[in-house]
Amino acid sequence: MGKETVFFKTEERKALADVVDFLYQLADRLAQNEVTLQQGSDKLKLSIPKHVVLELKVQEEITGSIAKHSLELDIEWTEGDQGAGGVRLG
């Protein structure tokens, strides 16, 4: 297994409407094949290829009587990879 380097990471509580707005902005930038992430003085510019891997994961973690749910979305790519997928929103 290869070495993993984290270039940018954030986790924060937000109103759902703010998350929706962020995802719309992200979608617009993905459509332009370029995403720039910025938080404080940290800035990361990504060039996104035309073919990526979309990974969706829904899970539930139960601790005592509390259930924590998550919906994770990963967009991955490998330099030079050409691919296509089949998941759709229903």
C-alpha cells in the first residue's frame, strides 16, 4: 500500500442550507475541471480530470443509545486513468 499525504482537511458544523450552497459551488467548479479550496491562509488548487471515481458511503454508528449517521462522498482520480460509472440520484 502506498503512502498517503493529507494536503487539506476540515470538519465543521454548518446549517444544511450552507452545506447545500457549498455543494452547488463545488459542482460548478468541478464542471470547470478546477477546484480551489481555501481556509484562512491555507489554499489548495486542484485540476480535476474528465473521468473520476465517485464513491458514496452511508453509515450509522451507534454508541449507547445515540445513533450517528453519515453520508460520505469521495471524488478520486488516478493520473492517466480513464473510467465511467453507473450510480445515479433517485
